[in-house]
Amino acid sequence: MKPIGLIAAIGLFALGSPAHAERFEPRNECADFEDAEAFRMALATAVANRDEAMLEPLVDSEILLDFGGGSGWETMRERLTSDDYRLWAELDKILRLGCAIEEDGGMMALPWYWTQDLGLEDPFSTMLVVGFDVPLRQGRAPDSPLLDRISWQAVTLLDDWTDNPEALVHVQFPSGRKGYIAWKNLRSQVDYRLLAEKDEDGTYRITTFVAGD
């Protein structure tokens, strides 16, 4: 099975229009389809147990892993524990962020929000506030006045990326409002996402697991 192109994959989903509330908390659409939910649960079990033997049957032999030529199960297996990739940890993260699926129960995608229109133009500066009641502060200091508490909203990152999860970074909402949010509470729109498609036998396989664009 050939991994589908990511732009084509987006087109196969009916992208939701951003609601005025602009909240994108995780949803598990896959629960409406028995085979999709069984696949998702099998994946969750393999990841929770860090079990390569359980994971391998869920992965297409030609899985796309990056846009520089990385592909295939053996490459994925090596990256599961590699310090440069830590794919077990990345799988853990996306499994907590919901599951989207085509209306006919076809292609599935994790996380759920990746199939949604977040309402911002530049995917590389678009971030999702991950969590409920995340503090929005007036300044960069940890004790800066609290402006609001934010839940699952899309924002534009105005600062550079940082390696410090506790750092407060400058963000802007679609309304133009600005503030500072802890880096650990933000996730890039183009962070890791997973696509699973049915093979000729109607069995789901992971065909794409990539970050970036």
C-alpha cells in the first residue's frame, strides 16, 4: 500500500469550519465504527506496553515517516526509542488527542484536530492550546497578571520556538488579542500526525506518521 500524500489526505476529510467559540477539544469519531475503534485500541495497547511485536502488524510496510525519504517498518522500529525521534512518546501524545475518520468509516487520522480548519493562515506558526483552563498571562514572567484561562483554542505564535517547556511565549488570537502562554501547553498544527487506511483486505494499517510539512 502506498502512503497517501498529506495534501490529498486533507482533501478526503470534510474540514470543519472554525466555530466562533474556536474550541478544538479532542473527539473520538472512530468510536462510531467498530473496526476503526478496534484498531485504535490495539494501537493504544501496543503503545502503552511499548511492544514492537504488537505494533508491527498495525503498520504498513511502506509507511511514510518524513519528507526526506524516511519510510518503512524497520526505520520506524529504530525511531521508536531513538533520542532523535522518540516515536513511542509521540504516539502516546497523539492517542490522547482524539481520532478523526471519514464519514464512510474510511481513512482515520490522529490527532482529531489535524483534520479541522483552525482558522489561521500559517500552519507553521499556528498552535493549539492543549488543555482546559490554561493560564493566559499579561507578560512573560511566571507571576505576571492573569488575563484569562484558555481551553483548546488556536493561536498564532509570535515568538521563536523554545526548548524550555516552562517558558511563557507570546501568542495572538484570531480576534487580535495577545498574551503569554506556557510553551508546554502549546502544540504545533504540523506536529506529529498519523493516518491509517484500509488495505485490500479491509484491515487498517498506519500509512503515515510524520511531523512538519
